[in-house]
Amino acid sequence: GENVEQHPSTLSVQEGDSAVIKCTYSDSASNYFPWYKQELGKRPQLIIDIRSNVGEKKDQRIAVTLNKTAKHFSLHITETQPEDSAVYFCAASIGSGGSNYKLTFGKGTLLTVNP
Amino acid sequence: DAGITQSPRHKVTETGTPVTLRCHQTENHRYMYWYRQDPGHGLRLIHYSYGVKDTDKGEVSDGYSVSRSKTEDFLLTLESATSSQTSVYFCAIHGGSHNEQFFGPGTRLTVL
């Protein structure tokens, strides 16, 4: 089955700096890659996703890039703010219906933005 | 919140007792999932459902069973709870405005 590796496990940055979290996946058939943010004691919430027919997607201060050849994708957060502090999870799936809506998650990155 | 609730939200039980967690959704989504979340392991899929009475195993299904007798409810049962099943359990549905997986609020289960 799919295996998703996520790095780093912890990341500390100064407010205003950029943060990058990287994930690799093993199944070349995977074609959907979401990123979730989870604040302490809360549910994971989708912040951005990308499908394999695009290489990059941006939404204000966050962006995701995908390299299908190398089987890796990354989350980029620019101009970080203290409210960006949370655990971030990447995931991968073959999003074409049936059992293929199953997500395999990375183990998470704890991002701390220091004021 | 995509109309998804979980009950109970917190439960403490003893080893060997059966436990049932309930996930309820109000928007007629076909796909529903149960995950557990543990430090250092992220979110791991226990079981999922792709319709009424249609369920399948995820990567950590041992010791768990599920049932879905109607679209809106997906039940997770721990047949005989063990301390290793102490975890936070999240239910999810596939749907939402981005056609994504949307998570319920979670259930914190402690097995003593």
C-alpha cells in the first residue's frame, strides 16, 4: 500500500519567515495530495490540496508544489504568523472513487512560529 | 462543519469492556471513515464505508469492527478494549465544498 514520509517532524521559525514541509509518497498511482492543519485539541482541517494534473497551487500565503517524477510534494508558508503554529499533515490518495478515496497520512510536522 | 458529529466526545473505560463510538452525518455522504490519532503516528485508517452495509478494513483494523445500517450513522466497536486502544478517534466523511475528507470533532478514549 501507499507510504507517506513527512519531514521535518518539528519546525521552529521566526514570525515573518517562510516555512517548508516536505512529503514523499511511494505509490505512483496516487493523484490527490491534501494538506491538513490541526490546532491543539481540534480536528484536522483541509488548508490546501493539489491534484496530479498541476505542479503548483497557491492560496494567499500558502502554496503546494508537486513533483510526480520524484514522488514528492511540499507545503510552503510565507510571512508566517503566530496563528500558523499547529501540526501540519500531508496525505496522498488515488482519488478516483470507490476504495480509492482512502487517504494515507504522513506523521505530521509541529510548526512553531515565534513572535 | 459538514454536519458531522461524534459521540461520546470523551470516554474512560476499563480493559476488557466493549466500547462503541458513533459517527453521525446529516448530509447523505456515501463515504465514511474511522481514524485513530496517536503521537508520532499521525492519522491511521481503521475502517471505512462506501455505502450502507458496505465496509472494508484499513491499515490498523485488528481489534475493531464497524457497522453501517443507515447512511447517516457509522459505528466503531472495540470488542474488548485494551490499553493500546487509548487514542483519539476521528470520523470523517468524503464530500465538502472541495470534495475532500472532512473530519468530525473527535472522541478521546482512555482504556485503563
